[in-house]
Amino acid sequence: MNYEAMAHFAQTWGMIYFMLIFAGAVTYIFWPSNRKKFEDAANSPFNEELD
């Protein structure tokens, strides 16, 4: 296998790999059961008691 063939393979399958990772992350973020967890994390700086 020469460099050009290996680079083409890495670019093609690497793009597919990262697209799958991105789709999984977006699915995780917008999954309905995760909404409360992310809302709590977003509001946590405002829940601190001031001294």
C-alpha cells in the first residue's frame, strides 16, 4: 500500500468515523431524558450561595 492509497483510506474512513462521533454527541445532547441534567448544569453558577 503506497502513501496515496493510505492517505485516501484515512481521509475517507476518518471522515466517516468523526461524522458518527458527531452524530452520537448530538443525539446524546438532544435526548429528552438528558434535558434536566443539562439545565441543572447550565443553572449551577446561579445556585451558589453568596457570603
